[in-house]
Amino acid sequence: MRHRALSLKKPITDQKAAFVLCLFEGAACDKHPLFQFLAPRDREYLSSASKEWKSELYASDLFRMPSSGRSVLMFGLGTKEKWNARFAERSMRSVVMSAKKRRLSKLVVVANDFALSGEGESTRAEHCAANAEIGAYEFNTFLTAPDGGWPSIKEILYAAHEMEGMNHALSVGSLIGERVNEVRELANTPGGRMTPKLLAAHAKKNGKKYGFLVKALGEQHMKKLGMGGVLGVSSGSAEEAQFIIMEYHGTKKKGNPLVFIGKGITFDSGGLQIKPDRYMDEMHMDMSGGASVIGALSAIAALKLPLNCVGIVPAAENMPSGSSYRPGDVLKTLSGKTVEVGHTDAEGRVVLTDALTYAERYEPSLVVDVATLTGAATVVMGRYASLVMSPQKKCADFMLSCGDTSGDTLWQLPLWDDYESHIKGYTGDVTNNSRHREAGTIIGGMFLYQFAKKFPAWAHVDIAATMTGKDDLFLSRGASGIGTRLLIQIARSYHNFTNS
């Protein structure tokens, strides 16, 4: 999709471009900035035809202008007093979805229609471009195209009062949205077509394209290092595990880099303690955290951000077979700590132990891991926010701020010492499954914290609840790409964190 800025100070004469008039409740269409560019007869028609139209949130209706033939898409923004960032990003996605359904291919949008109080035009334009890309995405890779092809938006023109910085902002927003969609494509791909080796190959391809180093360790190399966590989880699969390491050097300055870690379980059957069948069909998306790290590194390199950043993705399948790890087994991780296997379907935290320990060699100033870790996260928040845990207040506050800015909203849960007893093992140092049913998401974070205590700042993000799209979020069915925008924003704001 192409994104381009237009000045509201000049006539907009392209009749093939549909005008999008976004209105709050009670606002008249003749007050909208695009209204002035309609022919006189068309203005009269639209004022009359839309008189009874209600500007309810996300409502839309298409009007054809009798004089010019131009299409005008009326879109409701709801009550102005209730307007917030969540409504703004969802509205832009909804505009694109509404336009696609009506087979409109070129739109003129006023970015300021979606702006928050005090927000500049270029800032909102970036968010609009990102969410336009996200809203336009559908996973149709394996579907036969209908006659006439899939409906798509070819170009969006963003009309603005001030042009300074607009095209750059649109370029950045478009790039971010495209990387989110790339992550969704990876996560949506069935497990038989997205194995650990294929995920590693994609990371290498992106490394060459965007300019960062990638290496993938195979199981023999992992055995030499002592990565018993990844190898234990992978033991039941015919597909070889991969330990993917990505390094982006955006500055010549030596120092402590930013490290991202993403869970890369390319298919999770639950292992010997197999999942219920109704939860199995989405488990190719259990590598969403790893995919988001690959997407974020790609965006960071493409944007040439001035920092050093490392991405680590332990990639494996969790499958049942005669060679699978068993409940009650004890795995020795890279750290030297042993993990008592309380449940084979709590495999994500096990592979992340080796990744967290491996990250120590970089002496990072901040480590963030992203994982579809616990089903309990959905019980806590539904599907509207991911959950974040950190033992450092400064780090937690920074994460929450980046979540708000990026649109990947976070909510904080505690990591109190009280929960540490829940993951104490009997036959191993720690157990991957608490013997108590409560606080499942916190227990997952507390388990990981045992392997992250050496870091000056660490945060765990559980994206299990937000892994998939939802109709009222205006995301197509399948993976949401959650976490990608968050990680990119962390990198963009990293200088502020390290210097505060």
C-alpha cells in the first residue's frame, strides 16, 4: 500500500480517490476539511443525504456524488469526549476494512481526524499509516483468489495543514505496519510449513535484506553448550530445534546492548500431556513472540536506529512421541539450574531459560522477553491487553509507556517474593508448573525471573491473551502481530531509558 501526504491548502482534484469524512457525533459534514473540495452540486447532495446519518463509533456509509461520481465514505468517531488512543487506532483499521468491503482502492484521509489532544499531524499520520497496513491485512496465502482478485487499498493520501515531516512519518508508519503484518504471516503459517529451521531461514533472509547478523545454532551445538531446556522440549519432535541469534549494530559505541528474547515454539501439541483438541488448531501461533522479535529487529535495522540490539529466539516443536520429555523429568539448563518438569505443556518457559542465560554474555542494560506463555493471561485481561512483569519500577514504568505509545497496550502484574515458593521444585531447583492453580500468569513470570536476576533491568511480556485478532479490534482472523510495535517503540525510546 502506498502512503502519501497532500496539502489541504491546494485543491484535491483526483476524482478516483474516495474522500473519507470522519465525524464525531453532532458534527456536520460541511465542517469537514474535505467538504470544500467537492463540487457545489455534490456539496448540496451530501448535506441533504447525510442529514439523518448518525456518527456512531465505527459506523460507515458510502455516498456517490451525482456531479463528479466521486465516492465519499462517511465514518463515525462516536462521542468526542470519550475519544482515546484505542479508539483512534481501531477507527483507522475500521476505515480501511470498510473501504475494502466496498472495493475502494484509493482514499483521501485527514490524519488529524483521528488525533488525540495536543498531538501533531505527523505523529498521528505515522499511527494512521501503521494501522492502515494492519487493518488491510488478511491471511489468504493458501486460498484461491476470487474472480477479480482480492479487494485491496492501493493508496492512501493523507491531507494535512502542515506538510513538514509528513511523508517521513508516513514512511515510518508504513514500515512498522508492514513488519507487523510480516509477523502475522509467519505466525499464521501452518506448523508443517513453519518449522524451526524455516523460521531460522526467514530470520537469515531478513538479516541480509535489512542489514543485521544472524546465526542459528543446531542441536549438536546446543548440546555442547548445555542447553538442556531447549533440547528437552524438542526431544519429541522429528524437526530439529534452532537457537536463532540476531545482532544489529547501529552504533560504533561499545556498551551494554538492548536484548529481545522471543518464544519460538513453532507448534505446541502440549507434549505428552497433550492439549484439548479445541485449543490445538491455533498452536502454530505459539511462536508469535519469536516472530515479533524477528519483525522488530528487521524494523530497527531498516530505520537505522542508533543503538545496538540483540534478538534471541529459541525455536522448537513440542510434540508427543517415544522420545518426548516426560512429566517428572529433570532438565539441566544452560545456567546450571535444574528444572523439574511438572507439566510438558509449560514448555515455553523452559526454552526461555536457555535464552535468558545466553543473553548474559552480552552484558545487556535491558532484556525484554515476549512469549505466549500462559492461558491464564486471558482470564486476567481478556484479549484487550498483554501483561507485563518486572522487578524494577523504572523498567515497568518504561514498558507501560512504550505500550501506550505503540498501541500494544500493557497491564502490569506484580512479582512479589510471596510467589517464589510456588515454583520451588522437589527433584529440581525449580518446577515449570506450580502445584497451586491460582496466579498462573504471575507464576510463569516468577519462574523466568529465576533466570533473569543478573540483569540490571528485565521485563517479561505475556502475549498469550492477545496472540490472535478480535472483531472489535478490527483485526482479521488469525495472528495479531502483537508485541512487534512494542519492541520497536522500546528501541526508539531506549536512549531515554538508559539516560534517565
